[in-house]
Amino acid sequence: MLRGAVAVAVVALAGGCRCQRTSGVDAGLAASREWLNGALEVETASPRRGGRLVVRTMTEPGTLNALEGATSRDTWTLRITRNLVTESLISIDPSTFALVPQLAASWSDSADHRTTTFTLREGVTFHDGAPLTTADVVATFTAVLDPSKPTGAVRQDFGALEAIKALDGRTVQLTWKAPSPFALRQVAKLPILSAQQLAGDWQALAKAPVGTGPFRVGAWVKGESLTLERVRDGAYLDTIVFRFVKDHTVAAGLLEQGAFDVMTAVQPALWRAIEAPTPTNAWAQTGYRRLVSVDNSYSYVAWNQARPVFQHVEVRRALAHLYPAAIVEQTVDLGLETPTTCPFYALGPQCDPTVTALPFSVAAAKARLEDAGFVDGDGDGVRERDGVRAAFTFLVPTTSVRLGKVVPLLEEQARAAGVELRIEKVDVATLNARVNARDFDVVSRVWTESDFESELFGTFHSSARDGGSNFVGYSSAEADRLLEAIRAEWDEGRRRELERALHRRLYDDQPYLFMTSRRSLDLAKRRVHGLVPSVLWYDLRRVWVEN
């Protein structure tokens, strides 16, 4: 039975939030300002081996093959597999973001950056006991580059790779047609898989990739949970259970029952509710740590520019005027997200601080629509131009509490401007399938990059419209030029200037309506140690639990 803050939060998740918001905790409760702010506590105990960690996971991956299509960008596929089940030649340090060895003991880059040579570590084996050799590395890259394989979204990251060659059993060489400062960071995100498994059934690979990490995939109960089992050194935990709970209201109830060691994606209503200085919040304030981090991520609305109505840039700009950012910040996000105009890391140097959001204004939206030739000629309340109506359907996942509140606000403003916005609610699997098939008008998603750097070529370059990540069909000669220049620029200062110019171009063209820079709001039981927030997420290899 729900009680206290969770009961309040359930009401808030179902409708308007009536949560009490406070900046401190009274009545002798244990919560401190540090707890409220999600500050990390100093770890004094020594790590212990063993134990089980249960992580609430909002979405269930369709596959664990991180080479496959859009899955290579799926947040939970990567969190479940990367560094835990599979490893890469090199990896990104979660604190410094520097490249460090992983499966490669060392690597070297030629003076002109056109040749990179990796020397593999000795004694590495896959979970099936087979030794890691350069044949596995070559097979992985070959699969990525093979146009007959469903690896398009990853292939676009390696468009500059000319050849891969095994020099011997431990040395492999990559040759680049066009050197790029992002090339090795893409190598660091590429899991090295078994050549034997790659040559076999990809359905088996999707269910349980054979990797070299400390964990192997155990039981996967569809719709319920996926278990990783430790099979070698390199981690403290024996078992990690990712429990799939899509519904935030259900997850809130399970949280108070103690079902999760780590509760991810805490909703703003619940986050604020447990701040109240009341005895009913003692379970949260004494039993859990709050973890807060600014991700390299953003929420956005995507306009499918294959649809005639969205081929007019003034229409996309007009719709940006209809987004009530201040209302969303105050009533939906409860001050826990930051409005943004930028597709880069909010705390980094890539965003141009002079870019300001188009102001919320129905009058400005009407003026832009009229400038684009959209008028209500037949008096039905919806504008049109040359037979094209200013009307579209917004796909909304049934599990999204946030969009369940934001999209009706947009619908209300659109109607006032003479635009018809229809809402269609679908499950997440259907939404993803329709986006992949380009069968949509408008969707809203969250883009998350597990790195400080963001290489946006595959997202916005016109060459990535077919089979790549540019699923809205955006095309701009100027954006293409900037993306190509960024990819080729080794001087960091000049690269930042180009990235800021790209930010300006994208915001002016509005292929996406950038909404907010996201924060991770998580709760972890006090028995869980070693959770350090990072844009790379948590390194669960370093996490341990008190038995």
C-alpha cells in the first residue's frame, strides 16, 4: 500500500503536481542540504566482493547487439553491455574522458593520423573460452562495414575507415581515408565481438553477445528482467539484475517497497515530493542516497521533413514559438531541467551562449505561418497552403509522463495559431519501429551521448538520411560543410568555433526543437557503494554492496 511521498507523487504523475517543495528538512529528519542536492558522500569503507544489485530500467532493449542499426544508440543496450559484457580496443575514462587501454595493451598513431596500430593484451578470452585474436577485431570491423549487415548507424561512424589489417595474431592496423579527431573515440565505443559468433546466427548475438567483459548474459525474461552473471575478475558484484518497469507510477510503488537497489529516471514529481520535511519521507531520506548529474543529453521534438508541411523552415520556426518553455519548466519539470537550444553538452564549450530561444508567442507563430503562405482560406480553423494543411500527428509513448503533459500544452497553443496537432499514443516498441521506418510526422525523444564529445555527423549530415541517424531527413549545405569541417579539424580551439557555428545553424533551421538539457535523477540504497555519476553513466564494475 502506497503512503506518504510516494502516494503524493502517484497523484502528481497521474495529473497536476500538488507536491510540497522545500529547500530544507525540518522536524529532526536526517536529510541535509547535501542529500537534497544529491552531493556525493565520501566513501570510507573498503570494497567487498559478491552480492546482487537490482537496477530499475525504464525501457527493455530490443537486442543486445550494439552493432545493429539504431540499437547502437539505444541507451539501455549500451548500459547493459558496454564494459560489462563486451569490451573495446580502448575505452573512455569516466572521470577524465581520456582514452585508455582496454583490449589493446597499447596503440600508436602515425604522424599524419592516417594509420593507427593496436597491440592486443595477452591472455584475453571470450566467455566461451576462445582466445581473443586480431581475427576477432577484423571480423568486428568487417561486419560494421558490410552493407549487407544491419549496421548502418554504426557504419556511418566509420565512413573514413579505408582498411583494417591483421599484422599478426596480436597486432592490428587501421588505415583512415580522412583522419578525424573523433575516429579513436568511435573505436572506443565499438564492442569487439567473437568472429565465430559474428559468422553465425545474429539472433543469438542479439540475445547474448559473447564478450570479454567480467559478466555474461544470464536469464532474460522478456518484459520482466535481464540478469548479468560475473564470470571473471574485473568487477565486485556477482549479479546485476536489470528490472524492466516502464510505468513510473508502478516503479514509484516498488521503490518504496525496496524492490530496487538503484532507481533510475526518478520523475520530478517524486523527486520533489520526498524533499518534504515529514516523517512519511523518512524511508527515502534515511534509506537512500540521491544522485544527480547533468548528462550530455537533450530532449527534443523532431519534425519529419519528408512531410510537406515541415519542408518550410518558417513553419518549423513558427512551431518553436508555440513551445511554452517557462510553463513546462515550472509545472512539468519542476525546475529540474534546464531549457536549451543546443545539441552539445550543456556544461561544455561547444554551445554558443549568444543563441537565445525563440520566445513563446502565438502572435509570432501566426506571423511566421502567414509569411510561409499558410492561411485559413476555407475557415475551418486550420491553415493551409497549396492544398497542404498545417496539420500533423504527434506520436507519444504511452509510458512518458512528461510528454503526456507537454504535448497537450503544445496542442493547445497550436490550435490557437491555426495548426492542427493530433495526439497518437503508442507503446515504445511501436514508436521506435515507426521512427526507424520514417513512418511518423512528429516525435519527441531524448538524445544521450556517453561521452563529453559529440560527433553530430550521423545525426544531421544529409548523407545519413537513408539508413543513418538523420531520421528527420534534414538537409542543409551549410550544416554539411560545418559537419565535414568539424570531423576533419584537429585543433581544438578551431573545432569549438565550428561547433558553435553548427549550433547557430541548427537552431536557425529548427530540424529539431531543442527543449531541455536533461539531468539524471536517481536513488540508490545506502548499502550500495561506488556509484559515481558521469556522462558515461555509472561504472558498475566499481560498484559493491554491503552483504
